[in-house]
Amino acid sequence: MLFMATEFFYELKQAFNRNEPFVLCTVVETIGSSPGTVGQKMIVRRDGSTAGTVGGGINEERTRKAALDLFSCGGSLMLTYDLANPLEGGEPVCGGKSRVFIELQAHEPRMVIFGGGHIGRVLAKMAVLARFRVTLADERPEYANPELFPECVQVICKPFEEAVAEAGLDKNCHVTVLTPGHRKDFEVLEKVLPSEAAYVGLVCSAKKLVEMKQALVEKTVEQKRVDALFAPIGINLGSTTPEEIAVEILAQIVAFRNGKVLRFEK
């Protein structure tokens, strides 16, 4: 039993670390004879796979199916099973009742910041307040210091090209490219744009953007992904300081998260 519990909590931790939604199912009440016990837990992933148990049998399968419905409708649900009245042999004959609470665990969206300079440092702190799980990456140790970014869930100190792979970009990611130079920006974009990242933004001038887009297409990056790039990044508030520029960037990303596309306008 201890091994099973340890294995379950390992899988639970992995589910959180992957930052993917899952449904947590918990036996909250049993009356009379029941195959489950109060406190038993099971997680249901989007693909229907599970870890843990809420007692097994047909009611566990019903719980799994009900959990899958939450991926589309969201929220939580209390399931009640009457085990005293079997239906054509389809119910377990235990003579009791059980209740299972199921709840969708939908994680916060992610922001991955490449570049821990003045703008990146401020943006990381602001993004946490806006309910993003923040990863910050920089190849310079003095800029990728976890002590400088206690609010970040991940701080990566590696060459930018390697950091892209370690960040684990997915469709829940909002990427900002704020490296110290255009060459580094290009290295990151070449790796990031083919990924599933929902949003990719770049600090650059209009002139440099034309050159960058052409070079990316020549490197076989898909044209529609290049066209979707938010550059210059942010919305135009006439900002001049790192703090103000971070506000411009965050405003654009929050709007994107909420279904609105706002691009930089002169």
C-alpha cells in the first residue's frame, strides 16, 4: 500500500511538472460496504490514462469517463454511487454507497523569457502577478541566477539554443525573446518558431525585423509561423524605461491569452 501511494504521488508530481491539465478524483465518503476507502485518489489524464485508484471496478471506470468530460466543460463534480441495487449484474453488490469528488486541475499559462537583462527581469516579476508560470533562460550566469528570480518556477543557465529544448515549449507557452543581441535572437527564434508555442514576441526595430524574417524563411522556418511573430513586441504606450516596456509586453500577452490580438502600432 505504501508503494502504491508513493507511486501515485510521484505521478501527481509529474503531472504538475508537465504543466498539463488533469482531473483529480478523490473518494470523500463511503457508507456501508464499499470497494473504495475515504481518501483514495486517482488522476485522469486527457488521453484517458490513469494513476492511482478510487476502488476499482465499474464505478472507477464511470469515474474515469466523467473525469474526461471535465476537460471540455471544466469545473468539478460530485459523483454518488449506490452499491446496494445491482442492475442486471452490472453493479458491484457491496450494499453501500460511495461519493467521489472530481475536479479539473487546469494549470496557469506559461511564459518563457529568453534573456534576463533589465526588461526580462522586470517582466518575470510582473508575469507572476498576472498568473503565469515563468521560466527564465540566459546563457550568462550573472543573469540566470535563481536568487534573482525566486518567483520563477525554472531558471535555465545554458546556451540559448540548448535552453530552448530544456524549457519544453508547448501550446500553453508564451515566449519572449529578449536576448542581448540579434544573432542570439535569431538562434532562439530558429528553434522556437517551429515549436507549438502559442505566442512568440521579439524586441527589434522594423528594419531589423524584415531582415530577420527573410533569414528565418531561408532557414526553412514555416512562413505562417514567421508571419505570426509579434515584433516589435508589445503595444505602443510610448515607453522608454525597462519597467514601462515590460508593461507593454505583458499587456500584449495578457490580451492574447484572453483572445485578443493587439500588435505594436506607431
